[in-house]
Amino acid sequence: MRVHSNRSDDAMARVSFLLKSRRRAISLTVALILALLYFRHVDIDNLLQLQPTNTSSIATTTTHQSNEYLSIYKLPPSFINEPSHLTPIDQSTLILQGNQPIDSAHRNGYLHTGACLFVMDSAGRFLFLKRSPSVVTCPNTWSILGEHSNVGEEAKDVPVRALEEELGLVVSVNDNGDDVSTAKGVNDERIAVTIQTLTDNPLYYIRHYGARNDNRIDRQLTYLLLVKLPRQQEDIQWKLDNEVANHKWITLSEMETWLKGDSKYDEPIGQWKETSDDGPANGEFCHRTIRTLYQLGVDRLKQIV
């Protein structure tokens, strides 16, 4: 009888252990399913209510690490519907929602800020950069210099940092607040650079990249800027970013012709938004959305250059 009792106790202990293990597994599975459902179905308005991410430690680390976080904004209540592509908007009306990693900003379509720079040398030629084949978005396509705004970074400081990080020009803005900056190339020679805005307010840029690029959405309030160099590009030493595969300098007329010629590769207008992919299979610019921004810049440049 004692042996039988011991065996019964052992069996009950094993049953109890299995039941507890099964309950733990079920709880973990339910928690995982709920988390997946949340991140799959939550809409952008709810996501934009996230509390600000604590990035105080990021600000003290390297520039590359801080670049991976962006300030996220919400449009003011006056916008009942989403603005059209290239709508001018006063940045001061945006509502700060916190900070998010740059990948999260693009995957979830969070509104952020940035700048596109038409860099022009003294001969009137403009810089175009060819993106590396290894970049995630728009590999092997041509673009002007562009940069996101870092967390806490003022709009006037974005082009200064872009010139340093992407082109090797160490730039600082004058203390008197005018639009003339001083720069030195990789050989430490100082260069005076003039930075001029091409529109009264930054432009609401939106691009739906579609399934071929993980359904990313780029919503950026974009400052369109002209950067004037005081000498010809051959007389300046450059240090291009490692994501640049090639570069060239062309005149304003050549730029306009290039942009118009590339338009033959436009995707159908119905696919421009909501269903468009990561760019046409042909053509040298990534897609119609970015090219329309450049074309607007060309129209402004023709009035002042």
C-alpha cells in the first residue's frame, strides 16, 4: 500500500507540473497574439499619441546614433484631411508628438521634417548624387543632397550638418544670424557658403512606397534650399558619404531637361499614392514624387539664378 501511495503522489506531481507548464505556455501565446494584433491594427493617429521617447543619452553619443531618431509631429486641427503633396505648411503650427527611430518613422508614416539642398558652385552647376546599390530606399538612383532633421535640431542647422556629413564641408553659421555660413573643406581651407530658402514655407512631401519596399510611407515637411559656393567645384576638396556611388555637376538647363526626360517612366497617376511601389524599373530618379519636388525647385531657381 505504501508503494502504491508513493506512485500516486509522483503521478499527481507530474500532472500538476504539466498543467502549470501548459498554463504558462498558453499565457505567453495569448500575450504574443495580442501584441501582434495591436501593432498590426493600430492607426497612425493613435500611434502619434505616443509619449516622447527619452533621448537624453542619445544626444551625448555619436552623430550617427543621434541621426537615427527623429522628432515626430502631428498636423494642427485645421487640417481635416491630409494635405496634398507639396502643400506649403508653417512648421510652427505642427504639434510635437515625441521621438521615434528613423526606421519606425518611415514604416509607420510619421510626419517629420528635413531639407533638400540644391548645391550650386560659382559656375552655376548643380550637384547630383547617385545613391549606393546597398541603400534600402531607391538604390542606384540620382538625387540632390537631402537630410532629415535630428531631434531638437533647428531648421537652419540641418543644411549645415548635411554639408559636413555628406560632402565633407565643415560648416558653422555666423553668430549674427544672417544666411552666410563659413565652411572648410577636408583640407581645412575656409569657404563662405550662402544658404537661401526657395519657398516661403516648407513643403508637405508624401510618398507611399508600396509592397516592394515594406509599405513604407515618407511624410516629411521639407525645406527646399539653395546653397551657393563661392568657387568652382573643381577647386574644392570633397569627401562624399559612403552611401554615394557617384556624382556629377550639371547646369540648371541640363537639370530641367533631365527631369522632363525622365518623366516618360512615370507610374500611372492612380498608383502615385496608396498603391505605388518603390520606383519605376526604368529612369534615373527614384519616382515621380521626388521628381515633382525637384521640378518645383527648378521653377524657383529659374527666378533667382
